[in-house]
Amino acid sequence: MTARERRPGHDAHGLRFVLVAARFNEAYVRRLVDAAREVLGRGGASESDLEVWWVPGSFELPLACKWAAESGRFDAVLAFGVLIRGETEHFRLVAEATAHGLVRVALDSSVPVLNGVLAVHDADQAAARTGGPLGNRGAEVAMAALQMAGLARERSRP
């Protein structure tokens, strides 16, 4: 017996995306957003298929993503933030709360919600993961969003 496989590609035609971005550490977050927009555009998303919503910080991402998912206007929600360790563990607490909140939004709404929040120890790590030698996490999140939105679209087909 052969199993039926669904393996969505990277086709954004006819799909709508919202990128919810934290303004805290905005220089790095902007690099994530720009890379995501580029990947979504290469996949076929037009500028009218994309929205960017800015929120104060990463802690506010889950609520704004919930609003986006509940609107019914988007096929996927991408969340972006950069948390850089300071003198305390506050960055880790915010990262964990944000991750839990984003998962909850996805599970409660059945809309793909992708986590593009980086929790790093220093500015060098932030730079390396937002377009440096380790690539750009924003591009990776956008690729995952294309696949999840495509899978969501296909799941309703027989």
C-alpha cells in the first residue's frame, strides 16, 4: 500500500500574509522582515498580499498575532522580534512567554503562526542570524510560512 503524501511547495500566489514585528531592537527586526518579504515576493505574493504590523516589543506579539489570525484575512501570520540578553534573564522569560503565546494562537485559531523571534546573547549573534554568516532567520520563517499556508490550503481539498 502506498501512502498519500502532501508536500506543499513555495507558491504564494493567492495567499495573504501578515508580518507582525516588534519595534524593540528594530534594526535587527527590520532585517528579518525585509528578508521575509523578499522570500514571499519571490514565491508569488504581491505587495497587496502582504501587511506589516509593528508592535512595541516581543511580549506584545502573541496578542497582535491573535488579532491577525482571528481577522480571517490571512493565510499565515509571521512573528518577528529580537531579544538580546542584558544583565538579567529577562530576555529568556520574554522569549519563552512569546513562544508559548504564539503556539497557543496557532492551535486556537488553526492559522499557521510562525515564530521568528530570536533570543540571543549579544549583538554579534543578532547580526549573524539576521543576514550575517548564519543566514537570515526571516527568510527561513517565510519559507516555512509558504509551506504551512500551502498545506492549510490543501487540507480542505479531497
